Amino acid sequence: MAHRTGKRYYSQLIERLNRHPQGAPPSKTLYSILQILFTEEEARLVSTLPIKPFTAGKASKIWKTKLVEARNALESMADKALLVDFEKDGETHYVLPPPMAGFIEFSMMRVRDDIDQKLLAELFHQYINVEEDFIKALMGRGETRFGRVFIQEGVLSSENSLHVLDYERATQVIDTASDIGVSMCYCRHKMEHLGKACDAPMDICMTFNTAGSSLIRHGHARRVEVTEAHDLLAQAWENNLVQFGENNRIGVNFICNCCTCCCEAMIAARKFGIMQAVHTSNFVVQSKVNECKGCGKCEQVCPVEALTLVSANNPLKPKQNKILVDQTLCLGCGVCVRSCKNGAMYLERRPERILTPLDTTHRTVLMAIERGMLEHLIFDNRVLFSHRMLAALLGVILRLPPVKQIMAGKQVKSRYLEKLISWMNY
């Protein structure tokens, strides 16, 4: 009986994860991952938590336990980086982060002896890189992505620099963050356990603001000052790493420094490139044919294989090559421009600016609208029958025929979104 009960708790946890727009498709592998990360009791407790941030008092009412017991349970899970905690109005609030970017990465951002990280790495690889349902759902549904590429600022021309907004600069994220933490790269740490890691720097991925503060407080990240963070960013540029961060204008919680071979965002961008799995920068690369020497260095460093070395078709120089750019795949990261010593590669602005959500709440709501899951955000306390009923009603609206659903989505985005965000206080 206990075995059946435990299985039920993990199933309920999976259901809870999938009420968030960044969910996790059920599978045996996911079940095994959650068994490592969460105890049965933690799975039971977390499965009833709301999506919006909550206090220990709120949790104690949902769980029907004493306040001190609820607080102890929440602190224990924050220590394990299963929950993120932060101070607001003099009181501690908690939130269950999505699997990615969230507790999946957090579990591998330092060396730990309380869990089997090698087994966990193998399970993550199976669930994300082999089975693919999770990564397809995360990066292939709707128009709004959870992450975006930051431009490598050093390759911008003087003219282009005028058109890069502050929130598009990794340096600005660093300069304005309330807290900065540095941890191991989850992706390379995972691949290290599989014997496939590259030699790119490991301790170089950054968390900021709310997430950074929580991870630092619980020992999952090392606090650094602005100067060291800039030094790490320069180190990332020197190693041709791509800056991939949270898709917000304000309150960015993470910037990963991604290699082409280990990092899941870059792997997904290559696998599902035509689907635009990753939001690009507002630039795209171009090549000056007359200055290209055909050396192929830019092709080698491109993280998404958007560059191809082809024949220049020059009858006077039959062995001459040139670079062909696939602009539908290009991330606009600028790594190739920095690698070209001949000045043949340059960035130009895209015809249409990529729109970036205001903050985490704005992005989450947009993703929920596009994925037909808005009811889970508005009525997310499933312990209350009234919320379940209202969620079902709103769910019917969101399952209208496609044309009407698109119309409703546009109305919510344009007319009611700011009020909704204020009301949710997400």
C-alpha cells in the first residue's frame, strides 16, 4: 500500500508541474528523476502548492499543518534548491521554479553528496536529449520562449551599438542585478558524468536577483561582485561561449555561458532550428564575399551550424571558398564575427525587432495564453473547489476554435495583461 501511495504522490507532483507553461511531459524517466530529487513526503506537499509565490502561512493552511512545521519543510526544500525563497514586504515568500530553467539545473550546479549526480546526469540525458518530448514542449510550443540570446557586445560596430537596448546587453544585467551568483554549468557538469564534457570553463554560469540570492543563501552559488562577473563574461567571450539568458527585459534571473556541444539550449537550437527554439538577438550575421578567405573558422565556432563553407565559384581560383549564411538559423550571437580575423563577418539589424517580455510574470502569462493554460495561473490553488470549477470554465474558453482562441488571446495580451499581472502579484 505504501508503494502505491508513494507512486500516487509523484504522479500528483508531475500533474502539478504541468500546470505551469514550462511543464514536464510524463515519462518513466521523469518519475525516476523526481524520486531522486524529492522524497515521497516532499512530492506530496509540493503537489498541492500554488504556482504563484506563497508564504509559509499559506502553505500551512493548504497542508493543514502548524506554521512552524510548514516553515521547516519549506526551508528544507529551499536548502535542496527545490524551492526558491525571497523576501518581500518583510516576509519570506517561496515559489516552485519550473523544471527548466529551475530545479533541474539547480541540482547539478554544485558537487553534491546527498544525491547520486552521476545517475541523475544519465537520467537527465535520457529525458532531455534522447526522449526529446520535454525539450520540444519547452522550446517548440507557442511563440514566446523562456530564453534568449544576448549579443556579444565587443563585435558591434559603432552604428549598431546605438540600436542595442540596455536589456539586450549581458553587461547591463550584471551592472543592475541586486545579487550575482556563479555556479557550475549544469550542462557541462552533466556531460562530465557521461564522459563527454568539453574543456570550456565550468564555473562560469550566472544567476541574478531573486534566484541568485536564494541559491547563494543555500550554498548552490558563490556570491561575486560586479567586477568579477564582468571578468567571467570576458572569459566566456574568449572561449566563444554564447550568452543565453532569461527572456525578460527586467529582473533577469540567469545567464548561461553556453558551448556548442554540451549546452541543451544550443543543442535544441540545432535540432529544431527552423522552429526557432531559442529567441535570437535583434541582429543577424552577414559575410563580405570579397574579404572572405574561406578559412572556415567562423563555421567551426557557430553554435547552431548556420554557416556553411561552399565553393566561391571563382573560375580564376577554383579552390576558393566562401561562407554561406542561413539566416533562418542564425542566433545573432556574434561569436563568428569575433572569430573572423579578416573582417569578413559583420552583424546587421533584423528587419523586425524581436519582442522581449517585460518580466518573468509577463513572459509566463504570454506562454500560458499561447499554450492554452492561462486558467492554471489565475486559479492555481487546486485545494479550493471554487478555483477548480472556475479553472474548468476558463479552460473551456481557451479551447474554443483556433480563430476565436487567437482573437481572445490577442485581447488578453493587449487590453488586460498589465492589470492581470498586477492582480496576480506573481
